[in-house]
Amino acid sequence: MKFLLILFISIISFSIVAQTPMKEMKFGTQTWVVTNLNTSKFVNGEIIPQAKTAAEWKKAGEERKPVWAYYNYIAENGKKYGKIYNWYAVNDKRGLAPIGYKIPSEADWKILIDYCGGIMEAGKKLKSISGWKDKGNASAPNGFNGLPGGFCLDDGTFSGLETAGGWWTSSEGQYENSAWDRYLEAEKNTSETYSESKSLGFSVRCIKIK
């Protein structure tokens, strides 16, 4: 009986994780979630470790283990920007994206960028209409609502709040232990891509599986 009760609770927990409502918008042939991921559980219900200090973040990266954190380790920042994840959380076999969704690849992002006018102009549409410093708010917003949530460095320090936003792709990078991300900056209209250390922390957006 005890085993059955534990199994029942596990199924309920999994169902809650899998069925969390997602705010979506269609862009051409793709359907994207238009808020940053804010989950603390893998899709199978297991807890993703949280870093509450720079030392904890750095240790997870050195050990190549999944981790998430709030910007500057302040929970209040999560209400607006969601959580920041290292790439080991993105690529974990337990699944970071909810059922029915996936973490977009670099190719998926390229389709979105092309739809939004190409790398030199996409930032005008992808950025949010408010929250960016240096007059960096979207001038032709299309609802993607890219927020300047900043990023976390390998050593667990943070940078870029209100001036930059970065999102992981699911694609391995061009260097050893790196992965591709997409990046927006307040003073630019571009949407750039970089091959970054998997120990860095960026926001995550999900795309609906066709």
C-alpha cells in the first residue's frame, strides 16, 4: 500500500509539471513560448539543483552538473525574468522543456531570426517593449517579449540585467565544452549568436513540437 501511495503521488507530481500552462505565439511556421522558462523540476518530476551562491554555481559547472539560479541569487528577479540555467540543465536526459515542447536548436532560432528580418534587424521585434536601458526597447515589437534578464558567468557572478538578454539553444558549440546561445543587447538591433561555455547561465525559451 505504501508503494502504491508513493507511486500515485509521483504520477500526480509528474502531471503537474507536464501540464503547466504555457503562453504561446505563432511566428511564421513556428510556435514559441513568449515567457522565459521558470521551472525548478525536470519533466520527470525530479528537482533541478538550485545555486544560491556563486560557489555553488561554479562547482556545478566544474562538475558538469545541471543547476539554475535567480539573477544575483535574488528570488524577486525570478518573477519577471524567470530562472537562469546552465547548459547541463538544458541538455539533461530527464528533460527541461515541458511535454509537447523542446529547447530550440540553433537552426530553430535561425528560422525565427529570418522571419523577424534577419540578424541585423531582428532585435527590433524580439525585444520587449519596456525594461531595456539605453533606449533599447523594441521599436517594432511582435510579441516575442525578449527580456533583458542578463546572464551568469562561469564563476557565478552576474551581468547584463536591463542591458542584455541571452537564451540557450540545444545545439553543441564549435569549441570543446561549448554550446550556442542567442543574444540581444540594448544598444543594438542585432540578434547575435555565440558559442559559449556550457557552465555559463542564460535564460531558456521553449518551442512547440509540431
